[in-house]
Amino acid sequence: MSRLGIFLILLLLVFGSCRSKFQKSLKNTDPKKKLEQAEYYFNKKDFYRSQLLFEQLEGAYEATNMAEKIAYYMSECDFGLRNYALAGFRYKSYYETYPTGLFAEECLYKHAYCNYLESQDYELDQTDTYKAIETFKIFINVYPDSKYVSECNVLLDQLRTKLSLKAYNSAKLYFNIGDFKSAKVALRNVVNDFPEVTQREEIDFLIVKATYLLAENSMAQIQKQRYDETIEAFYQFSEYYSESSKYMDEAKSYKIKAEIAIKKL
């Protein structure tokens, strides 16, 4: 028989033995022995088998000191299996049930972290992003001196960057389709809500351009007011950016055009 054949037979024997051992653990009526096996699989990072055994033990250890640890193990198993939504729910449940428990701080942090992992790309729905931001802030408020705080701040920055990118793209879409009134409002909202936004210089320039194009396409009776807004937007832009800005020349041209248009009016 070839070496490969011998290896496959040995592998099947080992697998069969492990499976038989696990099946016996499932049928075992001794909670202590079942708990030993559950912890054994957990330490081996075999979260699927571990969780099945812990599920059977929840009733046996209800209202005991071990119930807290089993609740933690169950959360960790779901996390290890990448069931982040369920893991987040379990972490939260642990914290609410055992607010002074051994794993309370870790579970509250991981509840927020699971929301972070569930957060989708900026083009998609951002419900979980907002949930993650809220839960990270709650964690920092409850545990301001925690070792997890620095990591929370890093992840919060990433989440806010995602929201700012979504807001920026939405505002720019209004501009690209020629809805300059909505673009002006949306662009200013991006700056107000996310002053640290990466595209800040471009956004401030687009506000100048949007106000000018809006004025140019407005009815005569409201054009002066809107050209005045263009000039004001330019001066605000020039306060923040120097002559070396790649947008300065074009921004200045809209200011000059607005002044000429006002004179003609």
C-alpha cells in the first residue's frame, strides 16, 4: 500500500475517533465531564463543538457561578465562528446581566467591536456604523481608563471617515447632476458634520463654484443675493487656503465673474 493510502487511513481513524469522542460528550449526562470537554474544545479553538456542548450546559448551571463563565464562552464561540451580530448580542447580554463580572469590560468593548465588524462599505447602509460609534462612546464613558480606549479611538476615526466619505460622495452627486442648490447645502453639511474630512479643500472650493453656478442659473430678481453669496464663499475659502492652492485661480475667477454680474444687474 502506498504512503498516501496509509496516511489517508490514519487520518480517517483519527477523525473517526475524534468524532466518536465528541458524540459521547454530547450524550454524557455528567455536567462536570461535559464542561471539561467543552473547555477542552474551546481551548483548541474548536468553537463549533465547544458551543454545542456549552449550549447543553446552560440549563444545568443556571443561577450558579459557572453560568457567568458559560455566557462568556458562548459569546467567544460566536465571535470565533465570525457570527458577529449574534456575538455582539451575547456580549451585550453578558454585560447587562453581569455588569461587575470578570469579563464585563471586555464584553462591553467587544459588543462595540462586533458592531464595527458589521459596519458595511460607505456606499451601503450605515446603520451598523452609527451603532458602532454610539457603543464605542458608551464604552469610553463607562471605562475611561481602559486599555481598550486607544483602540476605540482609532476605530472611531475609521468609522467617522467612512461616514464623511459617504456624505462627501452624496454631496458631490448633487453637484455632478447640476442640482447646485442641494449641492451647496449638502457640501456645507459635510464640513459642519466632519470638519476633519480628507476632501475639505475640494469641498470648500465646490461651495464657491456651486454658489456661482446657482446664481448664474437663477431668476433675475434673486441673482444679486446669490452672487453676493459667491463672493462671501470665496472670501471664506481664501481665509483658509493660500495662493498655492490648486483651486485658488478658479475660485478667484468665480468671485470676479460674480462681481461683474452684479455690476451688470
